[in-house]
Amino acid sequence: MSTQPQIQPPPMNFQSKAMRFNTGRRTVTNYFVGGLSILATVVVLAPLVAILFYLIYKGASSLNLAFFTHVPAPVGEQGGGMANSILGSGIILFLASLMGIPIGIAAGVYLAEFGRGKALANAVRFTADVLNGVPSIVMGIAIYSLVVMQQKHFSALAGGIALAIMMVPTITRTTEEMLATVPHSVREAALGLGVPKWRTVLSVSLRTASPGIITGCMLAFARVAGETAPLLFTAFGNQFWSFKLNEPIAALPLQIYVYAISPYDEWHRLAWAGSLVLIVLIMVSVTLVRIYANRGVLKGGS
Amino acid sequence: MGVGILVEDLNAWYGSTHTLQDINLHIPANHATALIGPSGCGKSTFVRCLNRMHETNPIARATGVVKMGEVDIYRDASPVEIRRRVGMVFQRPNPFPTMSIYDNVASGLKLNGFRNRRILDETVERSLKQSALWDEVKDDLKKKSGASLSGGQQQRMCIARALAVDPEVLLMDEPASALDPVSTSKIEDLIFQLKSQYTIVIVTHNMQQAARVAENTGFFLNGRMVEFDSTHKIFTNPRDKRTEDYITGRFG
């Protein structure tokens, strides 16, 4: 065929057998690690999906209009709902967010923008991390002795305070970390325009970091929304409508707990329904805030 | 209109490092002044001392006198007041990522509490025209984020942002070093036009750039100002041997 001699590439050490072997091994490694990460995702998501479907299977059949409009029926009577618990949870969580989110964000701003390298900042950071690890039942007892014992009665307010304190560390640390991702050059741009430091923090740093901070607040909210233990000795729960912040109030997790450990099948079914409602409400509120916040950030005010 | 800047015995430190030593200098009003020198020689620290940005770093401090017109900026005014009179353009474009083009340019006014819509509109248009960006962005001022522009456009937007507060002095810290040649020449044209209205101080690594845009040039080395003279003199007949070595490329 060809009369000309084949031109052979000069032998090069790094392109020899060893290198080709490596290429093959790398491809295999690539597929292997890729597969592993997909597997891990499935392993993580599977229980979540399973829980949701199990809740729907167990709870959906007990859901009806009465569940959302009626207070619990006395033992032995059919029907009844958890309307007062849904309202109570809403009130407690609103109170908790009202106290926990501003304090959490303010502490995070201090850590990231004003306290760099200061002893107080290190103390705050350490406290937040410890607080994050405090078991929720301990938080309940602490608020019981600090608030309930002083007031001499259980109250929605005490429940709100307990949950607020549980929200603070998560929000503080996320706020600090998100502010740390805002490039220094962006802050300098604002300072260079003669914008005072406080205004730079509010309108530039916080705004740039806001998607992450909102995520942190939502995580904290979702975490405490399902808490039962801190409410046992604080909000206490009840079986009727109550709007007073200074009195015991019902909450979904409490009601689920009471129904779940009761000996009645009807109550067990209601507990399943309550669990489903709780999860759906958390998902809906988190999603709503996300959508609203994203829109606000993109539009941009001043 | 711009004001002249008089610097007397300026010294600056980062921690224990003495980054600027006994700088004495008069920067004339409504001219462009270039500062050249090898990396780490103190040029950037020097311009950051002119609007008191130097002291935003907690370990940094400065002593000496800097007068802008009649105002001694370290004694007669707060840093915030000074920075409103002295615009600054940084090495890398630094738009506010969450703001539209319009809000970026208007930010100096808006963040300082200025709300008059008509005047804001006029200022944004004037500033963007001054920085030769108006024609490229006028249709999506409020639709596009400032961060969505190209690097060169972002830098011109940052210049517009600095001009919008109507400063007397414009400090530019290597404004074109992160840009391609086309954008660089646009920025240089801009400096050439702006210097009749503002006192411009430009730090640059690019000696051709200094020669093209500046009437006067200062040469910095190891925290000291070795020589300050008309750009022509510095580049053709420098007094100091070290300046000559630097501009002929023998070191640095």
C-alpha cells in the first residue's frame, strides 16, 4: 500500500502505557464517583418522599372541612378538628419569628461587619454554637423556669420565646457566613461614595447577602415549626379557641403528640392528619417566602 | 470644578509596615496626574489616603496633612464628607450586584438619602453620557443588573457612579488593568475628556498610559516618591537615576 514509511510519533514517556492506563482508570473513577453521588442523592431523598407519601396515605382520609374549622371533640364523640392548633401554631411561630429573626440577623451583622477579631465576637460565636446544640427539651425547661415560673402560668408568649431562642443561633451563623461571602470590593464601592458604614451594611452588604439570609431564616423556621418538646412546658396546649398571648395555647405538634399517645383509633387518625397538615404548612410557608423574597430581590428597591 | 491637592509629610502604615514615607506633593486642579512605580511601592496606599479609604482597614493608620482646596481632610472633615467630594474608581469593576444599571449609577445619591426622581433621572443620564456608556445601556437602565454588563462596560458604569455625586477629585486605582485593549482605550479617552472638569489622580502600571493621559507624573519606589514632574520631563529627561532605570525597563 503506502510506500512511504509510517511516521511514528517520538516516544514520550508521559504518553506511554502508564498514561493510557491512567486515562482508562480516570474514566472509570469518574463514572464511579458520579454514580455514587447520584446514589447518595436517592438515599437522602427516598425517606423524605416515603414519609410524605406515608403521611398522605395515613392522614389524607381523615382530612375534611371540619378538621380545619372545628376544635377537638371530647373523648367518645366523633368528628372534631385541629383548627385551634393550626391557629395556635401560627401565633406561636409568628411570635417566635418576630423575636428570633431580628435578633438573629442583628447578631450575625455584628459578627460579620463590626466584631471581626474582637473578643466579644468570639464569645458570641461560641455561645451561638453551643446554643445550637442545646436539646430542645432543655430549652423548654429553661424557659419554664425563666418565664412560666415568673408568670405563674403557661402562655403562648413563653412558647414563642422558647422557639425564638432556638431560631437565633441558626440565623446568626447563616447571616454571618452569608455576609462573609459579599466581596470586600462591593463594600469599598459604597464607602468610596461617601455612604456611611451603617447604610453600607443595610443597603449593600445585607441586600447582597439577602437570598442566603432568607434561606437561613426559613431553615430556622422550619426547624422550630415542628418542635414539640420546648412547647410542652411553655405553650402547654388546650382544647379550645384562644387568641390571648398570655394564656396557654394549642399547637399542632402538641396536639399530634397528645393524640398519638392516646388509646383511641379516631385520635390516631387525627394525629396522622395533623402531621400531614403540619408538613404541608411548613412546605407552603417556606415556598411562599422564597417566591416573594426572590421577586423582591430581583426587582430591587433601595 | 476640581480642586488642587496639597500633600505634606504624609506617612502611612499597615500594622508595623511603613508603606508611605514623607510624601510631599502638589497635585494641580483640573489636570490628570499619573502615579507610576513597581508593585507594592505605595501608589495605591497613597490614593487611598486621599479619600481616607486607607483607614477603613483596622490595622492601617496615616499621619500628615492632605489639603483639598482649603479643607484639611484629616482635621476639618469626616471620612464620609470627604468621600462624597472625592470619587474613586477601583482596579476591578465593582458594581453592586443586586442593583440595576440605573440604581448603580444613582447609588451615591440614593444611599445618601436623595430621592428627587427628576434630578436622579437627569444625573444618571448625564453621568452615563460623561462616561460614554449612555448609548449602550439607555434602553435597559432599569431592566438589566449592573453585573450583567461586560467588564469594560462595568468599569465605565463605575466611573459614571463616581461622577454622579459630582465630585471635585476623581481617584483611579489602575482602572484599566483588568480590561482588554479596546476597553482600556475607551477609559483613556474618557480620562482625557474628564480632566478639564475634575482633578484626576490615576495609578497605573502602564507607562504608555501615563504618557497618554497625564500632564504630570510621580514615580514611587519603596514607599517614597522619588520624582514628580511633568510627564514629558519624567519620560524624556528624568532627574533621578532610579526613575530612568524604571522607565527604561531596567528593573521593576
